[in-house]
Amino acid sequence: MPLVVQKFGGTSVADSEKILSAARKAIRAQQEGNQVVMVVSAMGHNTDQLIDLAGQVNETPPAREMDMLLSTGEQVSVALMAMAVHSLGHRAVSLNAAQLGIQTDSSFTKARIRTISPERIRKLLEAGNIVIAAGFQGIDEDLNITTLGRGGSDTTAVALAAVLHADACEIHTDVDGVYTTDPRQLPEARQMSRIEYGEMLELASLGASVMHNRSIEFAKKYGVPIHVRSSFSDTRGTLIASQSESETASVCGAAMTRDEARITVQGLPDRPGVSHELFKLLAEHKITVDMIVQNIGQEERADISFTVPKSELQSAKQVVQTAVTEIGATGWTHDDDVSKISVVGAGMADQTGVAQKMFRALADAEINIQMITTSEIKISVLVEKSQALAALRAVHSTFGLQNTPTDAATWDRLPERTASEADLQKLVADLQAADMEQLSLSDIDLAEDQARMTLSGVPDRPGLAADVFDAVAAAGVFVDMIVQSYDGFQGETSLSFTIPRTQYDDCKAILDSLAQSYSLRKVSASREIAKLSVSGIGMRSHTNVAIGMFEVLAANGINVEMINTSELRVNVVVEGSSGSRGLACLKQQFSSQLN
Ligand code: ASP
Ligand code: MG
């Protein structure tokens, strides 16, 4: 019999009416011939209220007690949901994490799921019950209650769908699907019919609050199709699975992260290990570092810029001050009036001119780009906060995101999860044996066919990046990594990018002529660079990957020239002659996590 997991978020169970209406949906799914597992969040703003209450008693409540407290929210809603199903004349049993057998590690308030034992759920389902599972919570080895982090009920739902090999995982929420950008910010945003896991992962981590990003990591890892839909209607929502909405579109969505802060550390000694020391310190203080841009060293010194959420700037400043003294940098600056605008799309991995199009749209809107980083399926720029909305609109419209792509893939039914009974048994056994949320790396690669171009002393005004990449694209050069840093020099930035080595001479000639007409300070280039990458799922929620890379490269005397990070991959550029040695170091460092 088909099995569906239906998750209802806080707004979908905010009052008794809504609880009854969710119960009706589950009963309907059961009557249509499915076994039904509901995963329920705490009612409305219950979790926020509990956090607030805790703060009134203790400014820094012990994490263990926090989880004891927060898990009560979900316990209330599962019990009420079961009562609601009963009142409608059907059978239901509510279960908390211990009863569900959701085992996690002991990192209170951000625990990771280790194993789930599905036997009890299966028995209850077979006896005709709707099983109502408490989202967000787990128990550790010592039976302490843990929670999975804010929004964690999504992760519970997808994890249960994976172990139960559910045919569908429906996320019932207060929006009717995934949009090309947040419709509250841009009314022209469009609901997508479907989106690919990697794209959703990037958008979720950019703050598209539709889903908890760890739940998407799970879904990708175990191939669980997710249907995000409105709990207040029956219309079809968005399918998150392994296929993009369009085969030809380069970009599927755009996002704005409004409250960012930039920190630039100037005059870092340009030697191996420096960035590692800085980021290790920041990680030790649990500061979430986002865009990292390091420019090419000049006179043995380099600048490094990165962004942190504005709310973490205060603590970041203290750490940076210490780091600057320890490392011997010349100084540092910060700006807390910046926002990040990003575009995401699986299609950009093999298309040219995507970055150029984004930069041109920003230039036409007279928006200055302060920093740029790119990864395989994402381009992010930092702009002045007052221009963020205009920038988002310009970018959304230049990629025509408001219009349904002409080749948009529609869907009538969820992708079928065809597996023999034996395969299924094996999958369940594997899942139970495995640490479900362990970091799993898929590849460690070395690319030695690239070259680097760097423009220094670039006037920091709108349009330059667009002009540079227009000229480069016109010559048919395929640009890969792009980073633009915020320079130590007043009013100037520097821009580096990588290209295929075979196009080195053509590209260098273009830049030399641009340098003249724009009076740029310097064009430098390197024919021999090596790009090292580590890819997998959960690269950012396991922040130690990037740090581990810096650490082992530094320990082996290998200098990192460029960096970029995404949800699925961390890339670093090093000198060409260090490529194969770098690869060997990384393989050694990460071999136990490779699968
Ligand atoms: N109740 C928890 C929260 O508000 C978990 C969830 O809603 O997914 O974060
Ligand atoms: Mg929620």
C-alpha cells in the first residue's frame, strides 16, 4: 500500500480549526488508499514564546534544558492532532521522539539524526492508524531529549519518508509552493512547478524560508521527492526532486539576504596558513562566515573579505581584532550596511555569459557591486543595502523569472520510487545502520587546465564588471570562478577569475586593452593554476570542511589564492605546481568521509 508522509508546519496547526482541517487532509489521504504518517510542528509561535520565556528566567539557558522545554511544543500538537482524528471517527496514535525511535547525537539545540527505527510506526500503520509524529525532536544515547534546530520538523518529515521509503513527502505550509524569489519582496515572483535538489539547497540556505536546508540535504541524499503545498487549499504546489523546472534556463531563482555585514582584513602576510588561522578562530566562536573573497597578494600581503550576518557582527569584530593582532595584519574595516543578492540555477554550470548578464543588469540599474563570488550553480554579489531591492528586481527581471519557461516540465504524479521488496529491505537496513546525517563527500578533484586573470586597481563604480565580462564573453571565453574583493585601497577593488588555459593569450590581450581604456592599475595573470575541489552534500552545515581544507593545505605549505564555497562544493585555487600535492593531502584528510 502506498505510504505518504504529510508534514504540517506551525501556521498550519495554529488553532483548533486548523488542527481539525489538517486532520481531515490526513484522513482523506488514508481514504484514498494510503498509509499516512503526519509530522507536526509546534502550534503557531509556540516555539518563539518558549524561547522568550526561557530568556526571562535565564539569559543563557543550558542547552539541554532548552531542548527539554522546546520539545514540549510538538508534544502538545501531536496529542491534539490525534484527538482531532479521533473526533472525526478515525484511528490515530501520536508518538514523541523516544517512541518513534529517532536517535540523535547529543548536540543540544542542533542535534543530528543518527538512526530511526521504523518498526513501531509500521505496526501502527498496518493496524490502520494514522501515525502522528512529533517533529523537531530526538533523543540521544542517554535518553536526553534533543532538538534538530529551528525549522527542524521538515528534517523529521524527510528522514521518516526516507526510512519508511514513503511514496510521497508532502510539506503542508502557509505558502503554496516554492517561488522564484520571496513574493513578499517582489510581487512578480512566480511559483515554480518543480525545482532540483541542489537548487533548492542553495535557495534554502540563502534564506528562502520554505524549507529547512538540512531537510533538503536529506532528501537529496536518499532521493526523497518532496511536494511543497499549501495546507489551506488543494492546489498542486512545487515538486522538489532530481530534475530542474527547465532544461534550458540558466537561472531558476534569485534571493536577497538583506542584513549582512562585511569585514575586510587588510595586509595579511601572504603565506600559507593565514586564512586558516582567521577562519578557525571565527569558527571556534561559532560565527557564520558566508562569502569569502581573498584577492591575490601584492607585495607579499593580501586582503581577505568575508560577510557575516549583521546580528553576528558584534562578536565577529572582537574575534577579528584578536586575529589581526595575532596574525600580524595591518588593519581591518567593516561595513554593516550591505546586502547580498544571489541567483541560483543548475543550468549555469554549463552555460556561458550568465554572470555577465547579471552584472549588466545591475550596471543598467546603476548599482555598484562591492564583492562577487560564484560557485557552480550560484552567483552572489554584495551591494549597498539601500539598493538591495532594486538589485533583486533587476536580476529577477533580466533572467525573466516572472515568466514560466517555455520548456517548463510539469508533473501529474510524484516520481515513482520503484524498488523491489528486497531492495527496500536493504535500504531500510542500511539507513538504520548508518549515521544518517554524517557528512558524505562524493568527490575530491583536481583541475589543472585553468588559468587565472586578475585586474587590480579597478575603479569601484557601477558597470565595470559588466564591461569586463561582456568583452571576455564576446571573445567566447568560458569564465569559471569569479571573485571580486573589496580592496584595502580606497575606492578600488580587484577582480580575479579563472578561464580555460587554452584561452589564456586571447583573454590576456583583451584585459590589457581594457586596462588601458579604463586606466586600471594592473593586469596580472597566471597560466598555471590548479583548482582543488571537495564536493558532497552538507558542505556548509558541516563547516569544518572548508576549514579542514585550509588546514591541511597550510600544513603542507600550499598557499590558497582563491576560494569559493557553496552548499555542494568548496573550491580553492592554488599555484599550478602544487596541484597534485594538494590533491594528495586532501585525499588523505578526507578519505574517511568519502563514499
Ligand atoms: N517548532 C520548531 C520551530 O519553530 C520546529 C519547526 O517548526 O519545524 O522551529
Ligand atoms: Mg516551523
